[in-house]
Amino acid sequence: MEAGAKMSQLQILEKIKVGGESLAEEPAAGGSCFPDIGDLTDRLRFTVGDGNIRFDTQRVALVHLSTLTRLRCELLDGLCTSKARGILSRLGWESGTRDAAIAREVRSHCSLKDAFMTGPQLRNLQGAAAVRPVRIEADVTVGDFYGEFIWPESLEVESQLSVYGISDYPVCWIQTAYLSGYTSTFLGRPILYREVECRATGSKLCRAIGKPVEEWLWDDDLQEDLKALQLESFASNFGSGRRVPVLPAVQQRRLNHDLADLPTDVIGQSSSFTGAYHLVKKVAKTDATVLFLGETGVGKEVFARTLHKLSRRQNGPFVAINCAAIPENLVEAELFGVMRGSFTGADVSRPGRFERASGGTLFLDEVSSLTLLAQTKLLRAIQEREFERVGDTITRRSDVRIVAASNVELKDAVAAGTFRVDLQHRLDGFPIRLPPLRERRDDISLLVEHFMRRGLQRHGRTISGFTQRALDALYNYDFPGNIRELENLIERAVILCEDNARIDLVHLFSSGGPTLPASLKVNRTGTLEKEVTEECRCDEGLQATLCGFVDEQIPLEEIEARLLQIAVEKAGGNLAAAARSLGVTRAQLAYRLKRKEA
Ligand SMILES: [Zn+2]
């Protein structure tokens, strides 16, 4: 009897519908309700010697359970329970939203049920808990959802029991919040899970139930649950029974990083990116001169624009000038303006960039390429806030904030005698170094997603994502041209890729792409094995076949004759096609065939 009861617990009563029609209604008793996990384990890579474990393009890490237990204890003992719970819950929520994005990407071609099962399967793979669905009912069209999951024990249960013993309340906060974050992001509306049974309180297993927030009974406990996830702001909408949309994962992440006010091209979550961004935020509110340093293509102008938008001058103009792109004899005229007739070609009087930027920000890109004469005039304009138009005697004033950029260190230019030391001191007061893309690999997936979306919009294409080896190549490529190069690669790939297909290596790199470092992946038995690429597999097969010929002492002539015969047969007697398949000309093939007959 007990076995029967268990069986029914594991049944999935599925009613996932799209467009009002039921896709499937199969109580999957007994057998596994999960699709093959190979597509997920394939994305877990251990890069040897690089200090890097990745899931897809995201970096992950192995952490001892004892470390997590320690962290949990520090939080519980150092803060009040509700604060500790809040922190751990939001950790779980964040993890769930990321996995929902993976589910959408990896299983975009699967049934909705299989796509949804990605979350529980990933939880299993991550070693968090063996989550099993008991019942899932979802009607995507109207947004109905009921989900019930069980797990025999979790990381949190083990932590709790090993340190504090039996608990008065359910403890799987990360796990439950994970399910909330995962399902909410997957369905695009807030679904709240609550743990109704927990092994840490003495129950046989843990059980969580998930429903749309407004379907839960409104009481103090619910308020506490929402507070832990910082979802109280949705509360005002519950009464009206209105469907509340949840932000897609990317936006959610951006909000988490307080980047919501940024132009969309400033994207990142890596430590080197956020370090630079925090400096920008700090200095933006002042009127200090800022110097952006970094390789070509790291986005210095985008950062300068961001600085302007965050500053008090945001309503004033942002005027950019690339000092390297202007002919030497016109630099002054461009910066300070000209009076009519001051030199050949100056037919009308016009203001320079200094005047046009008045009340706003003047961005001097590649400032180190200015001539020494132009540097002298620039120094005066910055120091005295005064300048004259070329050919004019009237001294003008302009209230501008100077933001400069350079791909060489100014003090090196000073040492080389090409840059004035006093101007260097003026500009170098608040340097911000922007990291090259190869030092912020964690941002590559975000940037790829962003540039792909923009490319699809711009060119009206429909493309269903990237192949795994294309993503691997992007992740491992060194990007000498930095973000600009990545942007160009993606745009080119979006144009080249067939409609509804996935972007592959050939669309990105004309010559095969970067060589990937040796990496290990998890095989079916759960052990790590060296990854075998397609080419390598093919090469191994060829090697084995050739070894067989030698072992059996088959004469070279016979091998050639058989090879030619197979090629001609496969091409249906068409010699030109047969020659192509062998990589020779038709004449060469004909000659060899003739020689054989002779
Ligand atoms: Zn539990």
C-alpha cells in the first residue's frame, strides 16, 4: 500500500496548455518525468589550468558544503532570522532566474513541459537537492499555475541538522526561493512557493507548493514570505487581481546591479566592469575632469556618455571629438571655432566644440594624438576657461566639463616627449581604466544576448540562438578589438545565419575561430572526461581505419582503387562530383581511373 501511495505522489498530472489547447495530458506514473539530462551536462565544462568552471557561458564555482554551512551560521547568529532568511532567499531567487533563462535557451525547441523540467534537473546537477515534481498544472495562456515539488533533503537541511538540530520552522529558504524565481521568470508572472513540510522540522521530506501570488491567502506569513524575496512592491496590485508581469532575467539582473538608469550599451556584471562603473557613478556628480584609459574598442565613449547622463549636466549637450580623426591643421578650428576668412575654406564663421558643449560635457577621444601646439591651446582653455576662435581677437568663455580618453598612458606620452606634462596633470586627475573584454569574460554572455537582440531587430531576422561550440568559441576568444569586435562579429553572424537556425562557428569566424583550451566535461556516469570535438572524433576514426589497412597489409594501389570506386558510385557516376568529394580535379580523377584500367 505504501508503495502505491508513493507512486501516486510522484505522478505528474500535467495540463500544460498553449493557446487554450492541451498539449499533453499524461500521468507519467513510475517512469522518469525528466527528459534526458545530456543537453545540460554537456554545458558544464571544467577548463584545465584556467581556474575556470563554466556552465554555458557563466562562470560557476565548487564550494564546500561546510563553507555554506559556516556562512549560514554567520548570518543566523549575526543577524535576526528574518534578515538572514531574506539574504538566503534572494540568493535562491537570483539563481532561479538565471536558470530560467538557461531553460528558455537550451530547450527552446522542446515541449513546454521538458523546458520547464530544466530547473529541477539543474538543481539536481548543482547538488542542491533531488527535486521531484509531484504535480504541475500550468495554463500559459491565462497564467494559471499550480506546482508541487518534493525533495528528500537539501543542502540547507543538512546544514541545519548538523549545527542546530531539529528546527521549529522550514529551513529550505534558498531552495524554495529558487523555485519562485525560476517559475516566475519562466512564466513571466510572480509565482510564490512556500515550503509546507520540511525534513529539518522532522517531516519525512520537504514539500513546496507554488501558486500565483494573489491566490495565496493574504496574511502576516504571506507578507513575511514576500518580504524575504523583496516582492512586497507587487502587493499593491494583488487586490485588483491584475496579472503582474515579472521582468525578464536580464533586466532583473540589471536592476539588481542598480544599472537600470543606464544606456543599454553599458552592460556587465563582472567585478572589473562593476569596479569601473562604480567609479563613474562616484565622479559623475562632481565637475572633475575624467580620463578614460583602455584599449581600442572597450567602450570609452559609451562610458563617457554614461558619465554625462549621470551628471548634473545631463540636460546640457554631450559633444564628442576624436582628436586622431581630424587633420592636424584643422584641430584648432574644430576645437575653438573659426572666423570667416581666417583661412582658405573658412567661408562662414562657426563655433567650435568648446562653444557647442557649453553647459554640457566635451569628450576628447584619443587626446594623446593632439599636436603640442593644440595641447597648449587646450591647456589654456581648460585652465583659464578662455579661448579665441581661429582668426578672431575676441576672448570667449565656455562652461564645459572635460572628459578625455586615451589608449596610451599619458605619462608614457610625456616621457616620449609628445605630450605636455602640465596638460597630463590636468587630465590625469581622475583616471578610470576600462578592462579589455578578455578580462571580463563573465560579461560575454550578457553582451552576446544584447547584441544579438539588437541585430535581430535591426535586420528583421529570426534566429534561435547559438550552437554550443559557437558559444565556447566566443567565450574563449581573446577579442583584440574588444566589445566593438564582439558587436561586429554578432552582427555579421546575424546577417549570415539562415532564418530559424542557430548561429554557428562559420557565421562568426571566417577561419574556424579560436583554438579552445583543453576542457573536461561530465559524462553519463558522472565522471569527468576529456572533451572530444567533432574534428578530433573524425580524425580518430580515420586513424583507426588507416591502422587497420596497415595491420592487414592491404596494398596502397588497392586502397586507392577502392576509394575511387566508392567515390564514383556515391556520385552516381558523375565524375566531376566524385572528383570534388576527393578534393582532386576531374582530369586528375579521370587519369587515375584510366591508369587503373590499364
Ligand atoms: Zn526543507
